[in-house]
Amino acid sequence: MPADKRGFAPIDFKTRFPALDGIRALAITMVFACHYGGGSHGGMILRAINAVRERGWVGVDLFFVLSGFLITGILYDTSADSRFFSRFYIRRSLRILPVFYIVVLLVLLLTPIFHYEWHWMQLTFVFYVGNFFANYHWDLYQIVSANHPAADVGISHFWSLCVEEQFYLIWPLVVWFVRDRVKLIGVAVGISAVSLALRFAMIGVFGRVIAETWIIRTLPFRMDSLLIGGILALVLRGPAADRWQRASKWVFAVFLGAALAVFIFSPAYDSPWLLSVGLTFNALASAGLIGMTLRPGSPAYQLFHLKPLRVLGKYSYGFYVYHLLFATAWIDALVSLEHRLHSLALPGLILLPMNYLLVFLVSKASYDWIEVRFLRLKRHFEYDSEIAEHRHAFAGR
């Protein structure tokens, strides 16, 4: 019987899903394309490409859903663990913190050279609450060099790291307290509905401009993106796992269509439709895509299981953290080359692949030389079920 026709058994957090690395590769490429690659205004085709590129921020939503899927699965499966909280938080710290603090250390070491002008409120990012303060002071997302503007450090993408870490702080408490799978699904659905209602309220009370800043970058308004991934993890742990997995392709198709309709008919970045139901549509489409990818042998699995995508996905976290730090230097180089070549498109074709490759190599070196040393420490914090079954969860999560 072909692999994609077999029954899909309920999953657990120790199950290895190699194709999810391919999903990570898609997400990080979308984000990279959104942040770079502008200036494609030379004709109808280039403008169409640019319109797609500008929506690459949806890759962050895909990351949120995937994170909610994996983390909720771990939390639910280990909710009876003898050291539930300490093991979870230590293991998360070993995965998340090294890269982040490498960046902090790097910028501190470069400060005497480039005379970086730190604002004390930027220290709030060290504690993963900087997104709240940056909503009031947008300049906190840029560490400015006093003697070399091209060396400015951009940290505007760190808001998403803050959102995820805040989620990791709160959601384990809920899972541990509720524990029952069906009740947890109900709680997740309820909180997601509240999150959507808060977005509507924010738009109605404060208007589109202020609402866009808070809705996109603050946890209460983004909970549904993370929890929809969690709901997927929970339904795939129940007796109807096979039916839900098969339904994933229809969830993906329906909500991808709905998301595209919002983008086409209400394209503004602060569109009320986009800021409200649009984000929910993005999350549901992402959940459908993830669910499709889990079945070995399926077309989605075969696509995202391709080795180049899995390799890129393995380093995607570091790629995300590093990719925008020195964007100012790349943009300056791009503008300079545009003047030299008298072209808006050609410089991008030359420099952007170089940028992408360089960030990949930095991310790979960071993982292979530094991060993996911390990840190996997870063996000292294995969950009870891993110890009992001698079956260990994927170290890269």
C-alpha cells in the first residue's frame, strides 16, 4: 500500500518529522524576501513579483503556527513529568538563548569600533519584553552607529522572538493545569476567539495605524496564530488523527484562498480585514500546510523533504536572528550598485543571492560551532518518558 494511503497514527513529541525542516526553509525564505528584494518596478512582471515578495511576512505566521504545534505537543505529552516546568524551560533556553546572546555579545564587542548609541530601553529585549516598549518608541528597533551609518544594527525582527518567549512563559501553565486533551482544545479555541475579538476592538477604538503596530507585534493579539498550531498538535494526538490529517489539505486550500482574497481585495498593510480575520486565515492555512506535510509519501511531504530545504530549515532559527542585523549595509551596497549599473533589477539579482548565501553560512557556522554544544546538554534534562522508553525527542527542537 502506498505510504500516503496508510492510516495516520496519533503522534507524540518523540516522533521525528523531517519534512518540517522544509517548512522552516519556506518560512525563512519568505521572511528574507519580504525584508530584501525591493525596488522591482521595471515592468508588470517585476511589479507582480514585488507584490508577492511584500507578503513574505506571512512566513512569521507560519513560524508561529509551527512553534505552537511543536511546543504544545511537547507540553501535552510531558504534562505528568516529574520535573515538568524545569525541564521544559531549561530545554527551551538551551535552544533559544545561545543565538540571541551571541548577537548581544557581538554588538557589545563592536560598540567601541562603531560607537553604537545604546538606549537603556533596548535592554528590555534581553528580557524578551522589548516589543511592548518599541511600540511606543520605534527607534528602539535600531542600534545606531555614531561614526558609520552603514553599520547600524537592525533588531526590528526581534519582536517575534519576544512574542514566542512570552507564549512559552504562559502556555505551559495552562497545559499543566488543564491537561485533558479535549478540554485543552476548547481552551485554545476560546483564547483564539478572544484574540480575534481583541483585534476587532483595537481597530475600532484606536484606528488602523495604531492598531497595526500593536496587533502585529504583541502577544494578546497573536495568540491565535500560536494556538491554532497547538490545536493541530492536540487533534493529531486523538483517536481521529487519521481523519484530521487527511482534512488538512482542505483546510489549507480553503484558508489559503481566503487569505489570498484578503490580500487581493484589501491589500493595504493596515487593512482592517488583514489585521483581523486575515491573520486567522493565514494561521489556519499554515496549520493545513503543516498537517499535509506530516504524512510520509504525500506530495507535500516529498516536496518539503527535499534535502536542500531540510538543510536550510535546520539552520532557520539562526538565519532568522542574523539576517536583518546589518540590513543597512546591504541596502547601501544595493543603492550604490544601482547607480553604477543604472538598473533597479540587476543589482538585486547580484547582491541578494550573495546576502542569502552569506547569512546561511553564518547560521550554519553558528549552529555547528556553538549552538549544537548547548543542544547536546539536553541529554541531562530528558523527560521521564524518554528515559523510560530510551526514545529521545529530536535534539534540534
